[in-house]
Amino acid sequence: MPIHLKRTDSTDPDFIELVRLLDAHIVVKDGDMSDYYSQFNTIERIRHVLVAYDGEEALGCGSIKAFDEKSMEVKRMYVKPQARGKGIASQVLKELENWTRELGFERSVLETGREFIEAVNLYTKWGYQVIPNYGPYIGIENSICFEKML
């Protein structure tokens, strides 16, 4: 399927709707921990957002935000269930990495839940290495953090 990626920001209505679906998915997967994670997943002021489209239909998204002077953090990665397995998440991730390099950063970091096996497999497939949990994820056994030097 020919996917088109649109660069936008967190005010994009399609991104907002995809994040609503992502948050509902996280509540199902994380249960009681979803409230803890939600405080780190606000989308206000995210300036670097990708939305993946098939024609006019928004199927997936991802974003990056500054983590430190050399790193961007990948946030809010999601693909609608009916569109999974078609390489959309890989396309979004690769474009987020390209954008990170364009902005002058040399590393991507991210956090996901250990039970999100598809996400863990995606990041591992594209060369992300497990690192010690950082920031708000220190001591959270459900979290797994990754980095990739770009």
C-alpha cells in the first residue's frame, strides 16, 4: 500500500485522534500503570509529528521531542490495528530518525512497555539497543528503554 507521511505538529486533528486510540490501547495493556504513564505522554507542544496516510485515511503516527542536547525522544508511536503488519510503523520510525538527523541530533531514545512485544520487536529490528531506564522510568519494571546512535 502506498503510504504518505505528513510532517505536522501536535495540533493536527488526525494526530490527536490517533493518540486518543493509542491511549485507549495503553489502558487495556497497562491497566493500573496507565495513569502513571499518561503524565509523560501529553502531546502539547510537540513540534515534530508524523502522520501516515493511505489516501485520506490516517493509519499511524509518531513524534519526536528534544530529550537532551544530542538526543530526540521518540513518542506516541501507533498504528491502527487494521493497518498493522504492513510496514507503516517502520516507515514512521525511519522518517523520525531522518528528521532527528536533519535537526542536528545524533541519538534517538525511547521507552515502551515490556508487554508491547510488537513495539519491542520493531525497535530491536531497526537497531535500537536496550539501555538502563531513564528519567521517570527508573525503577519501573514494566518499562524498557532503548537508544540508537544515528
